[in-house]
Amino acid sequence: MSTQSQPLTLSDLRSAVATGAAFRCRTVLQPAGGPGDKVFPPTYAEAVYAVEQRRLPGYEAPVACVLLDSVQSQANRMEEALQDAVDAGRITVPVIEVDFSEAELLDPIDRVTSLQAPHRIADAILRDSLLDDKPFRQSAAGKALDRVSARNATPLFDICPTALLLGMWDSTGPKGGLGAKFPRAIVSEIIGIDVSFGTKTSSRIDPLQIARSAGPLYQSEDAQEGVGWTLEAEQAKKEKGKPLTLGKDGRPSEANHGNVVPSLSEMDKHTSLPLAGGVTIASAELLTVLSLPALRRLCFPPKGQTWKPTPEQQARDEAGRTVLAALGLCAATLAAEKGLDLRSRCLLWPEHELQWEMLRQPGKPPVGYAVDADAALALLKEAVEGAEIAGLSWRDEPLVLKPSPQLVALVQKSQELAAAAGAEGGEEG
């Protein structure tokens, strides 16, 4: 990290976007409890952590590292931070909303936006919603997405610019797998370095001291109105004349009663390491990279027109790319401003303020810039104003859709099934 940093101006940003390679931010983190405190990474199939050997500065040999927050998770955190800033009036960014407020649901949903939908503007939630009583993809705004490309990124810039930054594949649209693809221009992840694995313990003392032999418990006939179980076989739900036990054998633990014998985590059969027992690390690192060549591939011709190599078009392209660069810096700094509480027992704290480096000339040291959330917000506002002068603007009000009757019915049925499964003590995926 550069030892000196300076404020990032709009002129600096424009120059970087025109000729630079990348903005990067590397931040050393420690557990909030201090060095040596245990943290818990995300678990994957069979309760394992994502562990790999990496070559890192300061280590002669590859060192064991664990993924603490993936590229996909970091992208979601950036979008959440942008959505919060939009809702708080701190920022104006184009957002598409699906308004569920009038849908009659067991578990009410207010809205789902393009900053919340997993596949952004290409998500099936938006596809299966209506704009002016037409399916979204058959509306004028939706049809424009059928023609987007790197040479014609204007429709996305207008209504969902985050898709140009965080990536999009329009695989659910009319062209299926041949739909437009945009790679991520900004990537971020958090890794734990020099990892040692811990052991997970579990136990519970039941204040009622309910014994394991106090069962069996049977499924109750009035499960939705009562506690869901009974000790009386004659009051139990029957199948082929036989009372149905709660769970496999009707032990009180099936109803979450009784003690839990103290135990240690199981071992991974592949690595012989404890499963999901947390880790200790020498340190963690948040690494964010904004690719400027990725932005330079994008062009922004006037709506309904093809790209032409004119000075006016070049000005529009440079202005649009600058806005996206400012939006990327804004998303990353707003996410950092919200804090790094990644999950239960995984709160991280930066050892220093976030600083950005701009990579411009090979062989030359990077230039350091200090960009906090307020500075990033101001920079984005300036960039948007500059783009408007160049003839490129975006929506400043949400594009509001209504869920189709079919989508509402699907959500209703799913919620009813989930409620029924919960009443019966089970889950349905």
C-alpha cells in the first residue's frame, strides 16, 4: 500500500479510466476480539470450509488460507449498501422495483429490487413481472435488453448500471443461453491467512431435566392448534392404524426437549480436520480490484442508434465509463462503511483506513488515494453531472413493476407449503 495518499478528484478519475489499469484496495483485518480470536468462515457442502494454498508476500512457501467472504457475497454486500444509500436518500442510482405490497401473502413482501434480485436485471423475478400490464421483457424497456452489448450498453446504464459493474448473464431472457453477458468489472473477497482449525463444541442443559426415556412422543392430530406432539398413543395421528412417532423414534429431543450431551465436532473424512469448528488466523485481507480495461470496452450510443466513431460519441463513452468507475468505488466504500460483520462470530476490524491505489504505468509505483464513503458519494454525483453534459443520463426514479398473477400465486403456494411444513416440524427445500 502506498505510504502517501491524496484526495481523488473527478479529473483524476477521468484520467485513470482513460489510460489506467485498475484501482485496488488491500486492507489488513483482524478479528474484532483481537489477534488469535476465533472466527467462523462460511461452510459449504458437508460442513467444510473453502481452504486452499496461496502464495503471498512475506511467506517463502505457499500458506494455507481460508475464504471468509466470497466474490459473490461481497457483490451482494455492495448491492445491499447501495440499496440502503438509495433508501436513505444519500444517492440516486437507477433501480428496478417489483412492488409486492398489494399481493395477499401469508408473509408479506414489500418489494424486490434489481439490487436484491440474485441475477440483477436478468432475474426471473423481474422477467415474470409486469410493466404497464405487459410482461417486463415485452415492454419497451425490457425489449431494449435484447439488444444490449458492450457496444450498446446504454439501456443497462439507464436502468441497471450495477449489472455493468457486477456482471450479468441474460440467460432467462428471449435468447436463453445466447443472451447478453457482461463480466464483473469489480471483484472483492476476504481471505484468512495462515489458518489453524478449531474444534466445535455443543451441549445443552435442560432446566426441566426431561429424560430421554420419557418418550416416545407421538405426532398430534391437532398439530396446527396444539404443541404438535402428545404422549398418548390414542391421541396420535395414525397411519395404517399405527400411531406415528415424532421424528424417527419419538425421543423428547425431536421436540427440542432434554439435555444435549457435550460433544466435539465431527472430523472431515477427506482432510481429517474438524468440521465447522472455526479457525484462528494470522490476519485477514480484504482485496478489491476495479478493472478499468473492462470499463473501456463499454460504449454508450444514443438510444436507438448504433455506435459511431465521432468526438461526441467518444465524450459520451468516457463520461459513462467514469460514472461506472465512481459507482464501483462508491459501492465498495459504502459496503466497508457498514462494517465487516460477515456472520455469527466473524466480525473483522481493519488495521488501517481503506486506501485505494491506482495502477497506471508498469514499473512505476501506484498512486495512493484516500476515498471514504462521503468522498465517493460526492465523486459519483460529479461524474453523473458530467455525463449529463455529455448527453448521457440515467433514471433518477425507480422503474416500478407489478408481480404477475402467476408469480404471486407461486409465492403464495410456496409460503403455504412452508407454513405447513413448519407446523409439522419439518422443512421443505
